[in-house]
Amino acid sequence: MDLIRIIFAIILPPLGVFLQVGLGLHFWINILLTLCGFVPGIVHAIWVIAKK
């Protein structure tokens, strides 16, 4: 299941974070990072998925 989340994190970072933690703080941080730049959103999403 983590592989699917990582694939979603690369395609659409907030979706990967949402599948991992739901509508928590990390989800909103990831949306903000993705809006600032796509790569920071991907890095944060992979970090959140790998951390759990």
C-alpha cells in the first residue's frame, strides 16, 4: 500500500498525504508547499509517507 501512496505522492502530493494521515496538519502543510512549488510538495509527501 505504501508503494501506491508514493506513486500518488509523485503525481499529486496532497492526495498521497491524505491517504496516509487524512485531513490533518500535514495535509494542509502539503497543500501549501505544493502551491509554493511542486517539488517541495513531493518531498514533504514522501517524507510523511515514509515516516509512518
